[in-house]
Amino acid sequence: VPALVFRELRISNRTVLPGKNSAISEHISIAKDIHLDYKQNFSLEFTTLNYTSPAENRYAYKLEGFEKEWNDVGNRHTAVYTNLDPGHYTFKVKARSDDGLWQSEEKTINIFVKPPFWLTIYAYILYALAALLILALIRYRGIQKLKNKFKLQQERLQFSQMLDQEKRERERQHDFDQQKIKFLTNLSHEFRTPISLILAPADKLISIETSDEKLEQLGVMRRNGRRLLNLVNQLLDFRKLEERELNLFLTEGDLVSCIRDVVDSFRDIWEHKHIQFTYFSSLEQYVTRFDRDKMERILLNLMSNAVKFTPREGRISLELQGMPGAGFSFFKQVDDISS
């Protein structure tokens, strides 16, 4: 039987010539390996060196790794394969002559089908790196989540501690204020008794004194004593205000007389500062229900501020006018005018 040779390699129905980037590095008749890309279709043509009666030659071939049985194809001398999986194959072919004897030596060639990129070792390395990166990111996010949770817990704890501290500070300040108020209240009670003991003899002397000069001096003593008693009462009312116990006590009285008494109590002060004081009232009296104690304190504050912020030899005027209509309606005006 004449020798077998490979005659032609065709890929995608195109003849392949040997080259550096070709599937074969030397002519197919002497090549030992064929290198194919993934999913490349190819055909391999073979023949015998029998030039006397080539039509009488018979062939059989198989692709080891893909086929287990020989393909007896008669006098056809081309093998076609499509869609081979990546891997190493061995193509074998044998021939027989017209006497029916198979050639003892088979013609073989190695075929290597390259895997696609996603099945290469580099791809698996990338897959492994990606998996490691994903695991690292999951771990990192888990750690960050724990850190954020711990941070949030710490912030909540700090906020709670801050609220507790502020609450304790408010309670401490409140206790301190209560102690101060209690001290001032006790001190006011201590002042109130001797002041009352001073006013009582002054009132008695005024009731029996006939001298105008002495009556004027006693009146000054009584007015200032009452002013001092009023300040003490304000301290006591502040304690009641803190305890929500300050009430309004209405009694019927002459409002004009109340205002005049307060004005007269400042006579010594404006004379001392040489302040020109003018008082005018269009009403002789105005009888109504009012809280005399609180009204006196309001007027005392107005007059005190007027005297305080008026310079020496300045001028203060107070005008009281009745307004049309029923009820408690009057007009009062305090002017601080520097001369």
C-alpha cells in the first residue's frame, strides 16, 4: 500500500498556508500539529502516493478525543469537523488498496483547539481575583457596617449622657436658685419686722404732730419707710411668682391718690439731683377697683427709671388725664428730658 500524506488543510473553507500566526508552522504534509481557535470549522484532505489507480484506494479515519470508532469513507479523502470543544485531539487516517489490505502504519497529526478567553488560565485567574475582591468588599462593608453601628451607638450614648448631664445641671441650677430665693425670702422677712416697727411710731407721730415742718419731715420718713417695705414685699412676691402663688387682690380706692403718694415719695430724690419735676392731673380723684400694692410697684419702677436716667438739673413731667368712656381708663405719661 503506498504511503499516506496530508494534502491540504482548510479553515472556514479557506486553504491554510504555514506561517508564524497560522494554524500550522510548516506545510501540512510534514506538520505535526494544528492549532485552531475556539469554534473554528476545518477540513483535512489526505491521499496516498498511488498514481497508477488512485480511484481504487479506500480510507478510514477517526479523531481521538472526539470519536471512538473509525469512519470508513470509501474513496473519499476529506475529513470535516465543526464546533469542537477546546482540548487536545489526535487525527488518524489509514488506507487500503484494491486487494483489501489496510496499511499497517497510520498517518497521525495532533490538533489543539484553543479555549475562548473566558476559559483560559488568565480568565480563571481573573475570576479568582474577582471572587477575592468581592469577598474583600463584603468583608469591608461588613466591617464598615459594624463600625457605623458602633459609632451610632456611641453617639446615642454620648447624646444620652449629655441629656442626663444637662438635666442634672438644670436640677442643680434650680436647687441653687431655690436656695438663693429662700435666702432672700428669709432675709426679707427679717427686714420686714424692723421696718414695720419704724413705720408704726412714724404714723403715730404724724397723727399727733401739729408743726408743719416736723410733719413734712415725718412724711418723708414714712414715705421712704414704705418704699423700703415695698422693696421687701417685692422680694417676697418674687418667691411667690416662682411658686406660681402670686395673685391679684382688687380693692376699691382712689387711683389718683395712689399715684400722688408715689410721686411724693420721690420728692427728696429729685430735689437732691436738682431735677425739675412737673405733675399735672385733670382728675381730682378716680375711684375704682385695683391692686394698690402692685400698682404702687409699677409706678415706683416707672419713677425710678425716670429719675435714674435723667441727668442732674434735667426735667421729668407726669400727666394724668381721664379718657372718655366707662371703666378704668386714664392716660399717664412720663417724659425724661435733659435740660
